[in-house]
Amino acid sequence: MRRSIIAGNWKMHGSREAVAGFCKALRGARLGAELDVLVFPPVAYLGQFVDGVRNTGVAAGAQDLHPAAQGAHTGGVSGAMIAELGGRWALTGHSERRSEHGESDALVAAKFGAALSAGLRPILCVGETLAQRQSGEAESFVARQVQTVIEAVGVDGLARGAVAYEPIWAIGTGETAAPGQAAGMHRLIRETIAASDAALAESIRVIYGGSVSPHNAAELFSEPEVDGGLIGGASLQVQSFLAIVAAAV
Ligand code: 13P
């Protein structure tokens, strides 16, 4: 039985006040015993968030990182800087990074490796567009996204992280993948990994993201292939985030 992950990705939302309120609501709740509860606030608030959730069992991470350890990279934030702020995880290859910032599979793989080098646990985000799904290219597209990371960091590297399947057509649209659709792609991701390491294919956590809400979370998480969720909009309010955590326990 794989340990579930419930991760909130706040994207570019938040304020010092909102972080303080969220952390206050989490304090006292002991959340990390049965599953990994993670929050990815904007990096500007990562330090505040980490301080605010101390002893709650909730861990935090960054939504992105620079592939280099340091250097002349204006605006960049390195894995070591994230770790020093108390971040333990990093998202890599979120579809909004890929589409808004032109991140290629190779760059995403470099970021995954940089997160590992900094001692962070990377979550590789993959997922197809609606057009790719309709033209039957979704599986080969997602398989290549996974394969590029395996080639860059090896199966031992991938094993230190997790994978999030986030179909682009389901992100922020209110249109969730049917549990069977999610399960089918999670199985494809495992088959891709199995070509390199059959044991890792079964042990790695593959979580689902895309319009997860308190209303659909339990049904999605009841799929044995779905090891939890990466939650955008519904993670911004602490009560709906906690309802989704409860659905995974
Ligand atoms: P929504 O839950 O808002 O669809 O966002 C999903 C997502 O992109 C999480 O990383």
C-alpha cells in the first residue's frame, strides 16, 4: 500500500495575512501521520509558511526552481535556497511553467535533478492537452515526459520523488478526469517506469491533479492507481483543503 500524498499548489495566490490564517487553522491538527500533506505556497511566503506549520506534520515546498545551483540567473531561486527556507519538496514541470515559460522536457528533467541535488523531493508534473487526447497522442506524450526524466536522473533519482498526472484540460476548468481516465493514465505512467524498473513502477506515488474538490476527491482517491492529489483552487481555502485531506485518509 503506497502512502498517499495530498498537496496544495497555491500558484500565484496568497498574502502574509492569508498564510497566517491558513497556518493558524492547521495548527493543532496533526495531519502527517497517515499521509504526506504538502503545501506549495509562492516561494515569497515559503519561510513564513514553514514557520507557521511547525509541529503540525504538514510539509512545504516550492512550485518551481532554477536548474543551476547558483550564478547570474536574475529572478532564479535555487534548490539550496528553497531548502534553506525549510522547503522539503519541489514541483517540476507544472503545465503552467511549461506553457507560460516554454519549459521543455529536457529543462524539466534538469530541474528534477537540481531538486535532488539540493536534497529536495521533486514531484514531476505531466499531462496532455485536450487536442492531444482527442488525437490519440496523450499516452505517447505523457510517456515521453516521464522517460526524459528517467534518462536524466535514472530510476534511482526518480525513486526519490513522485509523479503528478495533471491533464491540462482538467486544470482550473471544473472538468475532472473520470476516475477511470485518471487510473488509465497512471497505469501508463507505471508501465513507462516498469520498462526501466518494475519494482519502482509499483512503489512510486502517482497523484492526480485537475479540478479536485471536496466533492470528487473520495471517488478519485478510491482508485487504487491514484495515490492522492495535487490540488489548485480547492487548496486555497483551508476548510476545503482539509476536506480533501480527510477524503484521502
Ligand atoms: P486546479 O485544482 O485548480 O484544477 O489546479 C490543479 C493544478 O494545476 C494543481 O497543480
